[in-house]
Amino acid sequence: MKRELSVQITAPARIHCGLISVGNSLPINFGGCGLMVHHPPTIVSLAWGAGRFAGESHLHDLVAALIRRCQPLTEIGCAEVDVNIVTSPPRHSGFGSGTQLSFAIARALLELAEVEPLAPREMSGMLQRGERSTIGTYGFFRGGFLVDRGKAVGEDFSPLDFRTDFPDWPIVIIEFPGLRGLHGLAEIQAFERIVQTTAQQRSTMEHLLRERILPAITRADFDAFSESIYEYGMRSGEYYRDFQGGSFHSEGVARVVAWLRASGLRGVVQSSWGPTLVAFARCREAAMELQQRLEQTFGDSIQPIITTANNQGARVQLQERIIHA
């Protein structure tokens, strides 16, 4: 009988409220804001073993590639570790699941290898993440509401401009089973063809962040935050009108947004390319009522869940397991 270490990482989901600008024509490009939420989480467990994998089959090759990418630092190969993907958000839905899974696997490998944790920039470089947004990168480490500045000419990684704890307002996550956001080659081609953001458009977005959204969060002013985050998301969504047909993923998603606003819910934003929507409620009772009404109105076409902001980042749990020879 011997004791061996196993590592479990619980990472929050990332909500991206939109890019500040798109294209490459301005002195600083991209950047954006978003927050980390508790659900749906990414939970992975790694232990010394013989290369066994448990989890959704489509994640197997991705996990193997991540282990190989970390191997120069950890000296751990695919055949030396058992991996269990306990749960992971749906991919290409606006949760930043690829980044959170990548970081969770890497963080667990570093623990097994007894290597000091990497800084966000180093981790992102090793895993080849953060090409346009670093919200999920910083969020994995720190949680909260975050703003990344965007990349200046010659920079390869966007610095963190602002980070704060998010108020304990309930958050209704609205998933659309069966729908997926733009990803892969289609996403790359979209950014190559997208209309360049003007300096005035970027200035308007920066003003919204600096003068309205961030002060509303720090004051815990629910009404001011709700209206300003909706406006921010709408303006950012307009960048993708040629690919989405509007500010939102599709007509079906836009109908849910219109219903929410007509029902008096002002703070709603699409996460990244969607289709996931995020609605902010004033209290738990209001969130539960909204969840029930959404289910009654839209049926199986949506799946609303209630969560709250994660202000800590990923949680690392170390456990010893007993191996019987």
C-alpha cells in the first residue's frame, strides 16, 4: 500500500460582455470586460497513473495535447497521469470553456510535478491562449469583474486594466441547447473580414466602462449597472452585425432579450459570440421568479440557471489517495 497525490481544480465560467474594439487599425486594439461566475464550472481531477481518461470523448485529444504542451516544464507524459474531466461547460457557447479547461489541466500538472505556479502571462503563453481577450486568463487566477486594456502595436498579450469583486447580485445564465457560437476557422475568418472599429467607437466604449459601468459596480448601484452593461453589450454586438444579423447571436436569442427587457429586466448581455445570455437580478427571489417565467415562456428552447459571481478564481484541492498493491 502506498499514498499518492491527486489534484482537483474547480475553475469558474467566464462571461465576456464584449470587446472594446475589433480590428488592427488603432493604436490599441481589442480589450474588453467580463466576469467570472460559479456555474457552470470546470472541474478536473488529475493523479499519477497509467494514462487513463474519464470524461466526454471529444475532450480526449484536447487534454492529450495540453499535457504534451506542458511536458517541457512538468516532465509528465500522457501515459503517466490519469485525467478525469468531472464537468465542463458546453463548448462554443460563451463560457470560455477552452481556456478554463486548459488552465485547470496545466495547474494540476504543475502541482503533480511540484513546479511553482506560473503567472497569467506565462501560463497563457505556454497554452497558446489569450490571442484577443485575456478576461478568462486573469479570471482563472483572480475571479471578479475584469477589464483588459487590449493590445498595443507590438504587444502579444493584453494587460489587466481593472479588477474588482462583483456584488452578490444573482445572475441568471440562459443557455440555448443545440446552438453554438462562432468558433474555429469561421471565427478566424470573421475577424479577418470584420469592419474595423473607429477611434470614436472605441472612445465611446472606454467612456462607458470608465464613467458608468465600473463606478456602478464599485457603488453596488444595480440600476446604473444594468442599463450601462446592456448598452455596452449592444454596442459591442454591433461589431458583428454582418455575421450575426444583429447585435445578438440569432433571431431566437434576440427575442429572449426583447422579452427580458419588456418584462422590466434591464441588465442583460450576450457572452462573447453567444448564444448564452446573462441577466442580472436584484435579489434571489427576483432571480427565481425570472427563471420560472423563462421556463414557462420559452420551454425547452432555453435552460436558465441561477448563479453568482466568483470573486476568488480557481480552487485547488490536494488529496492523498491510497493505492493497494
